[in-house]
Amino acid sequence: MMPQLPSSRFWLTRPFGERTTQVFLGVLFTALLVVTVLHVAVPQGSPLHVNAYTVNLFGKYLSYALLAVAVDLVWGYLGILSLGHGAFFAIGGYAMGMYLMRQIGDRGTYGHPVLPDFMVFLNWESLPWYWQGFDMAWFAFAMVLLAPGMLALVFGFLAFRSRVTGVYLSIITQALTFALMLAFFRNEMGFGGNNGLTDFRELLGFNLRSNDTRLGLFLATGVALAMGYILCRAIVTSKLGRVCVATRDAEARTRFIGYRVERFQLFVFVVSAMLAGLAGALYVPQVGIINPSEFSPLFSIEIVLWVALGGRATLYGAVIGAILVNYAKTIFTGVMPDAWLFALGAMFVLVTVLLPKGVAGLLRKRRRAVESDNAGTKEAIA
Amino acid sequence: MSLLQSFKTRDRVFEFMAPAASPVDVRHGPILYMEDVTVSFDGFKAINKLNLTIDDGELRCIIGPNGAGKTTMMDIITGKTRPTEGSVWFGSRHNLLNMNEPEIASLGIGRKFQKPTVFEALSVFENLELAMAADKRIFPTLTARMTGEIKDRIDEVLETIGLTQLRFQPAGILSHGQKQWLEIGMLLMQRPRLLLVDEPVAGMTEQEMERTAELLTGLAGKQSVVVVEHDMGFVRSIARKVTVLHQGSVLAEGSMDQVSCDPKVVEVYLGADDEEAA
């Protein structure tokens, strides 16, 4: 890489001047375009046709990719290994799910005009207070960001103020998501218990079961991923991003030169939680259900594996990791369902041994090799 | 005179009305003034009635055997340790005993620890950028831009510490000596009035020591510098005035030659050293 000065550009547009971001956005939007064209313009039956199921699947991968970017922001750049990001993802998902439930209206099995089916089934008289307002899209969409953000704010405030870091923080994030899972399993919580929220029909008036809506959701997720990536990239290329890296490597030293480290950690943690919530909200309408299994500690650990496989502290590595692992998961669970966990374990071991910097490390090495080759040729010519 | 005007005229400014970070007042000579300072940890007196004054722009070396209280003295000045008794003034206006660590740091007292800690993943340039005196709250940091002025300031410090060639290299690849210089540079970015430097040449090669001596003597005059050091050769090469600490108080003070002739000093410190050497 060429030596570089920190940039003097406006912080939010700074990523557009970077080669990595340009390449990333180029690849992402080309992929979105290709899938759309192959889905819409290529006739069914042609081997090139991408069917609605696959589009839906890709949309799901993209929401996972956004989640992985959120995790990489806190883990890669801030050094906080969160094993509970699934919780923020699930809460964003639940906020979206609650909106979708309220959209069902009186078309549910029991035909109640306001109460979702599971509440009628449990003989509830009225809507709990925290379900109020979710019939309005703007409120629900705000909650998609605010609910995980608030949880991260309170949790992070307590954790970072007490200077809990490292393994201890990982363990309590894990405990957080586990506690939430147990809570959401309870029917009394009012989130549908074990079954969660499902049977969704419409999002903003679009029928969720139509292929066009699915394509729309896939594209929306792609755009959200691009925006999330740009935001994270803007953060990590700012001076604040360098303070994060400094905190990651020498926390006491960073505090000593005058930065209130716990506030920086809290800020980045909350941003990351909100992105995870957004990812969850895009995920739910595409899979058609949200239930407490998304809070499972195993899921949160799996997210970390995606990031590790793709390459930590690169952001695009997280995207590659999330898509690769989930694609492999789709294939494996189709072919040999029992072998999936072994395959995941094997992938993790192989990458750790052979590619300690993940797939992104491999790409970077290749690029450097090409660059030095070019330099060599230029010298030879000169 | 109208009533309104009578409010405007002030013959005194109350202490609590004065801006908190008002500049250090050195009109009366010393920049640091410690009087009768005592620190006891469970009855053990790490510092015992210590009196020390550092003049503005002075380069002072503090020597003394292990356990003489050198590090504790630094801890008191930077606000890490509170003395049991005594007073510590920075200039004639700031009572350091009423301030916490960040306040003292922002007042212009910089401290370099023994073990160099630089941000290894960041470049030398970025290390200096982060250390610079600036608005260090979240949003100003997020939206901060690199301006020509900041760049000039960083380049100036890079020049002083002799790392201009390596400015885009990650700090992790620097040698031990270079890391020490970078750390001194990071202190300089904060435009300190008083630099506290703890054992700067431990583990350095002969050439690195020479460079460090040049660097520190170059800084004196612009800043006041207090160096705690074990290496006698190094102290001899830079010091104009040396203070010898022993069991928490000042044993002797003066030029290196005066001090090394002092029989008390020879007994507790230099003598012992010479025997070891022999």
C-alpha cells in the first residue's frame, strides 16, 4: 500500500475516495444487478434463470453480511469480542415482526381486529403497552434502530464504565443473549413465546409472498448493506477510528493521552448494535418468522466465526465470510445435514491454520504480489 | 456612574470565576514547587518531607537508589498518588493537589513511562496525530479533518524526534529507541510545559543514548524537563543540575560534579555503585 496521510475530506464521504470501498461497492451493485436481470429477464427453465427461492436466499445472506459488518466494527476495530450480537439482531427482527403482526389485522385465524393470534389464544384482553404504536410503520422502523440501540447503550454504559473488557465482556454479552432467549421463550413476555412471530402478510402494503416483493427486499438489503458498510468505513477511517484501534491495542495509553475511552467504546458499540438491529429487521420479512432461537448463544458465536473466516478488521472480509459460510451451510444442510457442524468446525480450523488473516488476508496478499510485480516491471522498463 | 456601569467595573476576579485552564503563571520563577510533601503507605513513608523546585525551562535530573521515591514523586505530580501532607504547585496559580489526572495532563504536564507504549498498528504519523492537543470528545473526533496546520505541527515534531523518514511506517516496526523517541514526540504534541521522563535510555544502544541526550537537551528551554535516570554516564552528559533522592527526601542538589563529591551521596549511592563496578 502507498503511504497515506489521514484524509482532509468530510468524514462521511471519505470512504468513496478509497479503492477498497470503490471495489466493494462495484462488486456488490454488479451482483445485485446481475441477480435482478437473471431473475426478471431470463425466462424460467433457462439454466441461467435465478428463481425466487434463490433470490430470497441471497437476500438472507446479505442481511447476515450486514450483521457480520456490525460485529467486525466492534471486534476488529475496537477489540471487543461480542458474543451477544445475535441479541441486537433478534431485537431488530422482533421490532419488524411486531409491525408485520399488526399489519395482519383481522385476517388472522381468530379474526381479532387488533390482537395477534397468539394473544387471542392465550386469552389476553388487550394489547400490552409495548405493542402500542407498532401499527405505524415509521414508529416500528424507528424502533428497529432504537430498541437495540437502547439496550446496547444501557448494557455498554454499565460494562465500559466498570472497565469490563476482554474475556469477561465476551462472557457477559453471551449471558445477555442467553438471558434474553430464556425471557423470550416465556409466553408471558408477550412476544409469542416459543413460536415467535410469524404468518406475516404485508410490508408497507406489499404482499410478502409475491416474488416482486422478495426481489425488492433483496435489493433493499443490498442497499442497506452498502450504506452500513460505508458508515462503518467512514467511522474506521476517521480519527475516531484510529482512537478505536489505539484503544484496542493499548487502552490505558489511550486514556492517558486524554480520550474518554469508555465513551468511544459505547458510541461504536451502540452504532454496531443498531446496524445489527437493521440487519435483523431485513432478515425477518425474508424468512417469514422470528423466534427466540435467534437469541441462541450459538448463533452469536457463529457470527464471530463468519468474521474470523472472512478476515477480521477489514469489513469486506466480514461480508465475504458471512456469505461464504452461509452458502456452504445451505449446500451442506441440503446434502448431508448431520455433517454441517463438522464442516463448519473444519473450515474454522483450516482457515485459522492456513489463513490466519482470513480470506481477506489472502486477497490482500495477492494484491500486494501483483503490485510489487508491476513495480518490478516498471523498474525493468526504466 | 450609572448602576449598570458599577456592575461592570471589577477590582477583583474571584478564584472560581477565573477560567479553569488559565495559563500557568511562572512570573515568580519556579514552574513546579513541592513543599514538605509526605506520602505514607500504611506507615511506610515513601516520600518524607520532600522539597523540590523546578525552574521554567530547566532540565533537571533526578537520581537515587531503588526505593528512593522517584516514581512516587512522579505519581504525585501527575495526580496518580495523593500525598498525606504538603503542597504541590504548578506555577504560582495551580494547586495540583486539587486536580485529577486528566486535568493535570491538560494543564501541560506530560509523563513518559519507562516502558514505551505506542500504538503499534498505527503509523508514526497517526500516533502523533492522536496525541495532539485537540478536542477529544466523540463527535469532534469523528468529524476531525487533517488540516495543513496540524500537518505542519506533526512534521515539526517528526523533525525534532528524527523520525521523518519513518512517518508512514507502522509504529510496531520501530526499534526500542525509536519507540522511546516517538513517545517523547507524542508528549510534545500535547505542547507540555513540564515533561516528566522516566528512565529514557534503559535498554538503549550507545548511539541511541547520544541521540536521546541531544533530544532532551534540545527540548530544555522551550519546556521544563525532569528526567529520572539510573545511567550515570547519561546523567553526566545532559544534566546541568542534579537532585539526589534518598529514602523519600532530597539528599543533595547541585551540578553533577558537586553532587558526586558529596560524601553523603557517595555513601548511599555512588559509592555503592563504584564498588559494584569494581
